[in-house]
Amino acid sequence: MARLLRIEYPGAFYHVTSRGNEQKDVFKSHTDRERFLGYLESATTRYDAVIHAYCLMNNHYHLLMETPAGNLSQIMRHLNGAYTTYFNVKRKRSGHLFQGRYKAILVEADEYATELSRYIHLNPLSTNIVARPEEYQWSSYKCYTGQSRSPSWLKTDFIMKYFAANSAEASRKYRLFVEDKLGKEYENPLKGVVGSSLLGSLGFIETITAVHLREKTVGREVSGLRQLTKQPLPEEIIIVVKTVFADNEKLARQAAMHLCHKHSGSKLKEIGGLFAVCESAITEGSRRFAMKVTEDKQLKERLEEVKRKLGI
């Protein structure tokens, strides 16, 4: 199998995970976790890393991270290298602590940042460590909901802006956003990863492929990225949706918004302009329509008809 792609450029967003060697615990005490958080802080001051969300589990961790300097590899050498040294010295051991290379998925932030932050903050519930996300001490969740003071190195504003301009209202809406999935099965946002390394719209993936992968050797992952079809224009989507949903103007608008969001490759700002709504309204409207589709068989069939006509 070809190695996972490492695509680095200024301003890139990543969902990063790193697991203990042989699935063994890498955090065995409060002190261990505090030390790792200290390395996250030093990564922001020494290497300009921007940490948007985190969760430290027993044998792995999750980060939603931005790299203004385009230096992911340097940041990860610092995090995993410094922590491994600390862990080994403390426990008089030697050798690898983490399993192979860390996994970094390049993310289209406008599309997936909010959903990935929810996935990260719900991670402790997936292993039944706690019943509610605020009960887990070692994640950034309570900093988002206003239940804990956010450290200076944790940047919550990028994600919170999608919920409200007012910080208190944004915290309330974010809490409801996360709690909406409590006790439910929901689709893992990482299920949509392409080539083991990219998560985003077709437009985003095509751009990354053209700009950053042109000179790379074509291996299993890269060839998978290049097996892409051209996405339809938002205007084309709207026209086709109107023909299929001609009997229901309101539903047609919702369907068009959802399909433009998921399949046009256009920026949220551009889509919002077409529908005369803000960017967060596009994201939320698309999410609600997707939920409605899962509960309505006839609606799903009509949506599939639109997709067939558009060649999606």
C-alpha cells in the first residue's frame, strides 16, 4: 500500500489522529495529559499551529488543526517527538510510543469544521467512558459551551462563527448542535474521505489534486483522487431541481440548497448569494434536509432522480 499523502500548504486544515503502538495507552495519568496539552501550547507559539479542537483518549488523540505556515510535519515532530521523550524518560522505557505515522486528513474547513468538531467532542461517548460530552475532562468541548475557560492557545472563534455572532448565543447553539446526536447513530464525517487523505467537496478535491499533487508519483491514493467527475454548476442544479420538485417550491429550494452545498464545489459564500442567506444557513439547511431525506422514502427517491439527471 502506498504511504498516506502528506499535503502541506499555508492555511491548511487537518483532522489529525495518532494512536499508541500496539493500541497501548499513551496517556496513563492526569500529568501525562497535562504535559501533552503543554506541547499543544508550545506548538502554537513555536510553530504557529492553530488548534481548533482536541480530545485526548487513553490510547490515541484527535486534533482539528490549522497550519498558517504550512508546516504540519514540523508541528507533528514536535508534538509526538517531545511527548514520546517525556513518556519514555518518566517510565524508564525506550522505543516507539505511537503506532507508525500519524494520520492527517486535509479538510475543507468551510464544509466540515463544525461536523468534525462535533465528532471529536463525541468521541468519549463512543467508548462509553462518559454519558455526556461535558463529563469528559480531556477535550475542548466545555470551552465551546462556556462551561470552562478557554486557554489562550485554543481558538474556538472559527467554528463558533457558524452558529452566531454573539458568543453566548453561539455557545448555546453549539451545545444543541452536539447534543442533537446524543443517543443516536449518525454517519461518521470521516466516511467521506477520498484517497485516505482528503475530505471535502469535489471542487476542493479537484483543486488540491491539480495544485498540490501534479508532481507527485501516482500511487493508489493519488490515482483514486484523480478518478473524479466534473461537478454541476449551482445554476444547473437549481434548474433540474425545479423540474423534479415543480409541485413544491419550498421543498425545491431546500433540495437545491442541499445539492449545491454537497455537489457543486462552490464556496458557501457563493451558494449563500444565490439563495440570499448567510453561510451558516446553507450548512444548517443542508444538514436538516439530509436528515429529512433519511426519514422520507419518497423524498429520497425524488432526490435520487435529480442526481441521475445531473449525472451525480
